[in-house]
Amino acid sequence: MNLVTAIEWAEGHHRRGLYSPIGVAFHWVMAGLMVVQLGYGWYLGWQPVGGDKYIGYQTHTEIGLTIMLLGTLRFLWRSQIGTPDTVDEASLSGRASHLMELWFYFSFFALPISGWVMWSTLPNDLPLSIAGVIPFPNLPFDQLSEALQHRLMQGAAKAHVWIVWITALAIPGHAGAAVLHYLVKRDRVLPSMLDLNGPQAPGVVGSAPGTGSAGGPART
Ligand code: HEM
Ligand code: HEM
């Protein structure tokens, strides 16, 4: 599948009020990783200092760098393909959801980068990698003075924890808004990401024969 075919394929889903299966996969895989990462980060914070804690944080860095890679691919995908029109973008809820999504994209990069700065100032020899597979370098901070390394560590830790908290509070707001759209407004916001009512709605991908788009289901 080349880029033009991929764009047409995804836009076919968007016209029917659905994210494409690639958009849906990006969303749920990254949502799962973010929730695991938040919980695991806090769990490690409560553990006593020692070797196990460092090894735990190494896993934390591997998941975090995977989020940054997936976030980059997702950003490129979304910038080429766009999203379905599920809400009026000029409305208050449209602007609020846009702001929330912008924040999440920011967190996919700002959390790994602040974590990377912290890790690079710590005196440990554990290597960094993306998903434990693709080696990733430390920043060359060992050439800096101890005082500067200390300041970098403190600044990055403060940024990491602030972004963690704002993201952790934004997630229930975002999920709750999606559920409210479903229960109160009864629009396509939640089904666009879950395909809940997709097969029943005329013209929707996967709909029953006779109700779906001409030429049958477009899902490939
Ligand atoms: C992208 C998603 C990430 C999320 C959601 C996340 C989340 C967290 C959380 C919840 C904590 C505990 C904060 C606390 O104790 O209050 C934490 C700590 C930490 N994270 Fe991350 N993190 C991410 C990425 C990374 C990456 C990529 C690295 C390193 C390359 C990293 C390095 C660290 C370190 C070193 C700490 C310990 C900070 C301290 O104890 O002061 N994180 N993270
Ligand atoms: C149970 C939890 C969740 C539910 C029910 C949910 C639901 C949704 C829905 C329905 C949309 C489509 C909104 C629209 O286009 O109008 C969406 C988009 C989005 N969600 Fe979630 N979400 C959840 C968790 C998360 C988490 C944990 C994150 C990341 C921290 C996240 C990040 C995003 C982003 C960035 C978008 C924009 C779509 C894109 O760029 O592909 N979501 N979500």
C-alpha cells in the first residue's frame, strides 16, 4: 500500500465517522502504555532505593522511549491523514477536546525527553533502549560539572512530575467526556474510536448488506 492509497483508505473510514484501524490501534496501544507507565512510575517511586529500583526504572525508560517512537509515527500519520469530523471544532467542547489532544501529544514527547535528561544525569551504567530492542544514547552530561548536572536533574524531575500530574488528571477528563458524548449527546465521538454502532448505521464500514456503502464493506 503506498501513501496515496493509505490516505484514501483512511479517508474512507473518516467519511463514515470512524477513525481508521491504524488510528484506532495507535490510540488504544498508546493509551494502554501511558496508563501502565503512569502506574509503574508511581509504584517505582515508592520502592526502597536499590538495584531492583534501578532495573525497574530501566524498564520504565524502555516503555517511555517506545511511547516517544509511537508518538512520532502517530503524529506523522495524523498530520497526513487527519481525523473524522466528530465534533463542531468551533464549539466549546470541540475546542476543549482539541486542547486535550494537543496536551497528550505534548506529553508523548515532553515526558520521555525530561526523563531522558534525568536518566543521563544519574550515576548508573544501565543502557537505554527503545522497547529493550533499539539502543538509545544517553545525553553527554557526564562532561558537565556536578553542580550543573544536579540543576538539570532537579529541573527535569520537576517538569516530569508536573507533566505526569496534568496528564494523569487529563485522562479521566478525556475518557469521561467521550462517555458523556455517548450517553448524553449520543453523537459519534466514542463510536468513532470503538466502532460500537458502526455495523448498524447505514453507510458505515462493516454494515449489513443493503445498509452499507455501495460495493460492500471498505475495510481492508
Ligand atoms: C512517556 C511516558 C512516561 C510517563 C507516563 C512517565 C511517568 C513517570 C511517573 C508517574 C514517575 C513517578 C513520579 C513520582 O515519583 O511522582 C516517573 C519517574 C521517573 N521517570 Fe518517567 N515517565 C515516562 C517516560 C520516561 C522516560 C522515557 C524516562 C527516561 C528515559 C523516564 C525516567 C524517569 C525517572 C528517572 C524517574 C524518577 C524520578 C525521580 O524519582 O525523581 N520516564 N515517570
Ligand atoms: C478509557 C479511556 C479512553 C477513552 C474512552 C478515549 C476515547 C477517545 C475518543 C472517543 C477519541 C476521539 C475523539 C474525537 O475525535 O472527537 C479519542 C481521541 C484521542 N485520545 Fe483517547 N480515550 C481514552 C484514553 C486515552 C489516553 C490514556 C490517551 C493518552 C494519554 C488518549 C489520547 C487521545 C488522543 C491523542 C486522541 C486524538 C486522536 C488521535 O490523535 O489519533 N486517550 N479518545
